Amino acid sequence: MKQSLQLKMGQQLTMTPQLQQAIRLLQLSTLDLQQEIQQALESNPMLEISEDDNSQGGLSSENNLEALNSSQEGPCQSTEEHKKTEPTDPSADTSHDDIDWSQPDTIPDLPVDTQWDDVYQNTGGSAGTATDDFDFDSRNSQSETLHDHLLWQLNLTPMSDTDRVIAMSVIDAVEPSGMLSLSAEEIHAGLDLASPVELDEVMAVLHRVQQFDPPGVASHDLKECLLIQLNQLPEDTPLLAETRKVITHYLPLLGNRDFAQLMRRAKIKEPQLKVVIALIQSLNPRPGDYINEEDTQYIVPDVFVRKTAEHWQVELNPDVSPNIRINGNYAALIKRADSSSDNTFLKDNLQEARWLLKSLQSRNETLMKVASKIVELQQGFLDYGEEAMKPMVLLDIAEAVEMHESTISRVTTQKYMHTPRGIFELKYFFSSHVSTESGGECSSTAIRAIIKKLINAENQRKPLSDNAITKLLAEQGIKVARRTIAKYRESMMIPPSNERKQLV
């Protein structure tokens, strides 16, 4: 093969570490961003918390931005400019010859949005002091599981050693829902005891465990679970005997909401059946969920939306990130034309600090731009609710703010907007569309809201079927298939019509 040299022209976009950092910060949630900034403060001596209470935030200060941009160079080398880009590249200069590093005034202070104390509140006083309302155990301890809860009760229950081993086997067979995953026979067969025991002894221990809290735990099925809970109610509970009768013999009829057949077979009248159903609904079919409840997750909104006299106003949450800036004292230690290890260390950290501040600025600007455009396009939702939600996709916002769809996807993931109607993830405002008879479009979110409104207003004795909802939407000019109605209904956790039937 003959070797030759050829000259070709081409385009290539290089992702520098600075641009990668900007993209990574853009897709971080509020909590992750705060952790990222805290790590940077701990590892980079050039960064510090701004203690200037009068500061307006370095990330929004034009003077600081100009000082920062004066020594920036773009990391992406391309033969042409791209209209749709990723977030602004936060790279800084690699040459320090034009800066007098011995003068602290040449290093701009770069404070940002908020004080660190606004995010991480100082309790005041020494580390050993705690306020009266500070629940240390609930904030720092692991949540108790159902298994732990049952073992705690077992340790307080007097039993023989053999019965305790059996009880341990029973508790090990309890699922997180509170139901048994094994039958009594299977538990008996799996016992490893020095002397064998009869099945009756296993059943006796099982009944003792079934008296533990929560009521109904260690049941084999739903019927047994509900009956155990009924047996723990006072005997003077109204219609207690009739409720036991319905659960024991007619639970399938109740599940199918065949009330007419149920009243005829159980020989009870409608007013009595209403009381029986109310009593059954007060019981817990999954007793383990009471213990295994997940910890409450609190959401910190990234953007606030408020209604002013003339329009909707959008502003960033100032408490999302701490008020950080470059430490002028450390920056003043950098010496010009000094290649010592200490000076190189300081220069590198100064460069990283500039990149971080620029990335944070880019993140805030992109988030603000996208959130403002979302509010502009979805003013109907803010004014009138979900039924006025317009169909909108990522491309609509991308074209409006002149960014790429991937950037819009990153900035709307795990970012939340606080509105007078509640807190919503930015992705909530995006939905597909359905054409109407008039030639317009209706968003899937609006259709879900209409379906929910129709079901809330339906006759509970004769709930609306999916076909009936399809016809009602068609009367409003919205053509939606029955299977689409079923899909939307299931996404809202609304049961079908035969399960929504009620005795009014």
C-alpha cells in the first residue's frame, strides 16, 4: 500500500473540563448543588463565604462579571458559531502575564446570591447546646422497620425459649405490607429445634404475634387481616356482628360493589350497609404500611413566580446557593512569573474558583431564561388552572431561548417552580397535544384535568365509564380514544367505573 499525505478540512467541537463542569452543574438539583459548593469551599482555599451583608450577589453583579470575563477565553474551538449551544462556557484564562498578582485589588470579589447562614442556619451558642424544639433522634436516627417493631414487642413478651424461636420464624415471614409470606405449615416445616413441636403450638404462637401492633399484622390474607382488626374493637361498636358477617362470607361481593346482591344475601338494609362499609373502610388492609412510612421529602424551589399588578414576575430563589466569592488575601499571595509549587497551587485554585463562579452564573442565567419563557407560555395555567394548560414540548422552549433541546432537558430536571397554585417540577409544564374539532390543540394535562373534573361531578351510584367520558369530551370538541381515556385515568390513580360505585 502506497503511503501519502492528505489535507482535509473539518469541524470538531471539543468539550473542555470547564464546559463539562458547567453542564454538570446545570443538571444538579438544589440539594446536590449545595453539596457541590460545600465541597468546593472545603477543597479550594481561594473560595470563601462572603460576610458582606450589603452585597447584592456576585453572580448578578455586572462589575464582577466584567472583571471575570476580561480574562476568559472560550474552550470550544470551532470554525463557525453555533446558534444553539450548551450553557455559557466558564473557562478562564491560562495566562497571567497581564495581571499584577501582588496587588489584591486586581482580584475581584465575587459574592453570589445569599449568605451561607441563610441556607445552613446557625443555632447560636456552643456545639453542645440545642434548642427545645430540636428533635435530635428524629433527625438523625434511621426510621424503624416493621421487622424491628415486631422484634421490640417480642422482647417485651414473656415466652418460653421454644415459643420465642417460633415467634422469630413468624416475624421473619412477615412482609413489609404486614402479611405473611409463608403459611403456618411452611413455618412449621422450616423450624430447626432440638425437640419437634406440633403444628398446634405454631398456630398458638402465631395467634400471639397477631395481637402485636399494628393490628392485623402476620395475617395470611385480607379476610383474616380485617377480622383480626375487628376483634380488637369494642363489642359495643355499631353493627360489629354484621360487619364480621360481610367480611367472612361476602367480601368478594363487596369488592365487586354488587351492593344489591350483598344486601339480599346478608339480609341487611341499605342504611346498615352504609355503616358496615364505613367501618370496613376504617380498617387497614396493609397494616405494615403504618410502620414502614417513608420519611417526608421536602422540596426547595429553584424559582419563585408571583403575580404583580400587571404581569407574572419570575425570580430565582436566593437561598439556593451560599454567597461565595474569591478570597482576596490568598489571591494577593500569587506572584507574577513565579513557578514555585506553592505559587502554582494558588494559581490553579484561583483558576478553578473562577470556573466555578462562572458556571454558577451560567446556571442561574439559563434557569432564569427557561423559567421565564415557561411562565410566558403557560400564563393560562397560572391564571385559570390545569384546564388552561397549553401543549408544549422541549423544542418550543429551545427555539424561544435559542438553546439546544438537551440543555432544556437538563435545566428542567429536578428543578422546581413555586407558584400560587403549588410547587411544580419544570417538566410538569411540558405535555403532548390532542387536536380539537375547531382546529386547535389541547394539552394532555388539560385533558386529565377535565377527566378528573367529570369524575368528581359524576353520580356515584352510576359512575361514568370510559366510553361515556369519551363522548362528553367529544361534545367539547376534543377527540380522544377510549383507551387514551383509560390511560390518563390510570395515571391519576382513578379506579374504573365499576370500582367507583358508591352507596349515596
